[in-house]
Amino acid sequence: MTAPLTLLIAEDDAELRARLIDLLGRHSGLDIIAAVGDGAAALDIAQDLQPDIALLDVRMPVLDGISTAERLRELAPGVVVVLYTAFALPDLCSRALAVGVNGILSKDLPPESLAANLLAAYSGTRIISPALDAPPSLVPASTTDGNSAFASALDRLPDRLRPVLVELAQAKSNREIAKSLNISEGSARTYVSQILKHLGCSSRTEVAIRAQRCGIGADAGARRSEGDSSPLPPGARCPRASSEH
């Protein structure tokens, strides 16, 4: 029998924290090892107990969820970090991607699906609640012209960089990209720099957000499981910007 995954909860609302303990504690696949009210306490627990998953409220006293997630990458590098929020903050997705979180869940999510989403995040699926999907403001300046330029640049992206772009669109680090594609970390770093230059983007986060909007990276795991060795086929195109979002 597979042992349940250990879960750390950090939520400053005592009533909600109690509900989460009750709800998630019933799931046979999860073992709650601690539930705390702020980010600093979460870091102390995580460093000592090295949980499998950390569910972090975005707005907490002492240390907010994103800052806690960033520190967890140093103190407990193996932990899968999922943010939990009631607010669709304008820069939440970009900041979360930048620190490498594995999921962002809305507190409006049906309670019965919370455990399933945590398990999916642990299995490698990047989970973002639809209500929290990156708004247009996350992509810098002149969005219409910028999207058109990105689409054109994507059409011209060299084939050798396309698998790297798929990994980058999933907000993976250079080390994770190197491991996934069986290349050196130095090569991954070089390829990422070349992608930024080819696509006219100023940061990894901008590339990830723009690429995700084009549908790049979201179904890479499914394609790989079907035996497709080319996650982004040559000639793949990014849909041009429309008036709807």
C-alpha cells in the first residue's frame, strides 16, 4: 500500500484552517503533518519535516505565501508548493511562476476537488484555477502588437529550441529543463537565453505567460505519454490576439 503524501498547511484564517484540516484529513492519500498560521512558521516546519506538499495562503502575516514559496525552494527543495487565494491579484500568476510554484488554487474551488488538485500538482501537473488565469496586464505593454510580434517570432523559432520552449512554458528551472531533455544545465541556460532573444522577451516569466496563452506546454505531458518526441512540432503557430480574453 502506498504511503499517503505528507501535507503542510499554512493559512492565517483559523476557521478556514480548521475546515481544511477536517476536509483534507479525511483523504486517504494525504497526511497532514502540520497546520500553521503564517509563512515563517511554515518555513520552520518544512525545514524540519520536509513535507511532500505545502498548501500556502497567499496573504499571511509575517511572511506572505509567495515569499514563503521562494524560501521553501532553498529549505525544502523537494516540496510541491501550491498557493491558495481568495483574490485574483493582478501580478499573482507572474510572481508565482517566477518562484516556481506548482499550482495556484482559488478558495472558491469546490471543497471536494481540493485534494484531487493537490495530488495532481504532486504528480507533475501545473494547476491554476480558471478564475486566477493570467490577466492581460501580465504581458507587458502594447499587447496587440506584442502578441502579433510574438506569434511571428514563434513561427521562426529554430526547431532545436522548440522542446526547450515547451519546458520553459511550464515555468521549469534550467536544472529541470536539463534533466527533462537530457542536456547539460549550461546548454539549457544557453538555449533559454536564445529563446528570449528570438521571441523578443525580457524575462523567463514573460516567455512562460505568452507561450501558455498560445497553448504551448499545457499538454506536453499528454503528447509525451503518446510517444511524440517533438513537444512543439516545427511550424507550430501561436494564435493571433483576438478581442476576447
